[in-house]
Amino acid sequence: MSFSANPHAQAFWQHAQEGRIIFARCCADHCGAPQFPPKPRCDVCDGDRLEMRQATGTGTIFSITVVHRPPSDALRQYAPYGIALVDLDEGFRMMAHADPRLTIGARVRATFVPFGDRTVPRFVADQKP
């Protein structure tokens, strides 16, 4: 099942429309593992006490690639665009859009942009004041 079709990920997409990244955190004693995408059970301890949390949206680029040939004509207008694996500061990794000029190890922060028929997270360089 794709992330988009996962019923437990519906809350993620609803919050993305509002400019927020959410994840679940296990509430079991001595666990606390982050769960992304949000799901009904913990991947670490199999606990079913999970709490939804909002991520800060900051992290580090683990991997990045640039898409020059989009998978459909509808997405051609966005090319070239970056797709990255981002290690968020809350302890989980997510795949998201990213500035194609970013490099592995770059500190980033999430912004939210229209892409196709939805709003998606897009990571850009974290400019600290």
C-alpha cells in the first residue's frame, strides 16, 4: 500500500495542508519511539498507545536526488525538483521534496508548496540568524 493510500496517513496529509508535519510517538513505558508515517502500532515494541505530535520541521539531508524527467505530464512544470530523505530532529526519516541544490548533511527546514493536486513538504536550507 502506498503512503498516499494508507488510511493512517490521512491525518499527515490533512496537517500538511496546514503547513505542519505530524508523526506518532509511542507512549509505552521505556519506548517513546517515533512512528512515521503515523500508524496504529509501534514498530519497536508493538505497543498500541501512540500520541500524535507535531515535528519542528528541521533536520538533516540523508540522501537527495534530482528529478529531471517527471513521471507524468502533469508534473513536468515542476522539474527539475529534488527528492530527499531527511532525518528529522525528532528521530524519524521521511522522504520529501527538497531544493535540488541541497547536499547530503545539509541542515534543512520544511516549507510547504503546491505540487500537483496537493500541498507537500519541501525542505530548504535552514538559514540560522
